Amino acid sequence: MCNIFVKASCHKLHEVLSGLNGQVRDILSTTSFGYLLDLPAQSGDGLLIHGLLLHMLRPTVETDTAERLHFRFSRRTLSFGPEEFCIVSGLYMGCCPRSRIEFSIMYKHGYIENTFRSRVFPYRTDTSLLVEDLELLILNQRFNEISAHDGVCVILLYILNQGFLGKEFNDKVTKEFLWVVENLDGCNRFCWGSYLWSKTYTNLPGIFKNFKDHMSKHPTKPYVYTLLGFVIPLKIYLIN
């Protein structure tokens, strides 16, 4: 038995995106995440995802090097890697910064106060903005008073932080995302597929060992764990 919590389940995106209209919705529909406007309500599907992960083959040096996962269903073996992740998620694959230093090199203004944040959230700093601030603004009347461009930036930050990374209400918004979403054209060209895959893959290979260790020490005790990263594309790929 197990209890699993899938943090990035996208279950709250439907509530937020379904209420958008006007220019904000029109502009968002032209971005890399526009397809999410038609996203039906999602559930965590924790037990389903756990069942799928039980079919994951033991990681090897070769699979770790290639950043690929392999699953065995009856006589069929399925392989899932960055290419499949990007195809299912509909996001670009390619080279992208993965650390704060790499982001600051790509975005020369990285150490300068973000103008979007200072304009929309003047009571916060670039490093203290919370997911809570995004959601409260989106669901508040004040959201209709800011510009359509700023509104889309707020929505994109919410999608990335809460929807894809599964951050909680009191978690800080990833500072580097502020630099990316401020320029919508650059945001559309950013290789979000590769970035999110890197955040997802690192959390999956070790699950096999953790589960086995737990069962050997506590065979009658449920295994409780939190699944980090954006695993919805993996679920869709394996089911289909």
C-alpha cells in the first residue's frame, strides 16, 4: 500500500484559466501555453501514477546517462525520455539555462530589479514574491485593472510555478521566471519542455530504490511519498 501526493497535478489551473476573458485570454492563446485554456479539470491521479511507476525498470548507468525511463507492461517495453516529454506536453525542446548563473548570463538584466514585478507587486521584491500573491491577484478585481500584458505575465508565472512545478501557496515564485515571462516573444521561444523535463527526471529514477528500501524495512507500513516534477505527460504517454 502507498499514499502518494502529486504536487504538479494541474488540478487548480482549470479554475484559474476558465475565468479568463478579453485581451488576457486572447494574448495567452498565442503563447506556448495557450492550449491549456481548453484543459479539462484535472485530478491528482496519485494511485494511477504510482501503479504506472511500479512498472518502471531498475535504472542503469546507460539509462541515467541518456536521461530515459523504461517501463515493462506484460511483454511490451516502453521508453520515455525528453523527446516524448516535449511531444506530449507540446513544449519546445532544446538548450536552456538550468541554474541561476546560467539564467543571469542569458538575461543580462538578471541582477536588476524586475520592472514587471515592481509594477504589479510593488510590495514584494524579486526574491520574496509568493505563489499566493499570484493567485490572490488573479482571483481579485484588481486583476482586471492591470494591463493585458501584465495579466498574461501573471498567468504564465502561475502556470509555471503552481501548475508545472507544483509549488504551494507559501512557496516563492522562481525568480528566474520573472526575467523570462516579461518578454512574451522570448518566453514563447524558451525551451520549456527541456527545462521542465530536467526538473522532472531527477525525481523519478530514485523512486524504485526508495520504495524497495521502505518495503524491506517496513513491509506492513504504507509507503508515503511526494512526487515532484511535471509527471502528467508521463501518465498520458503510458496510458495511451
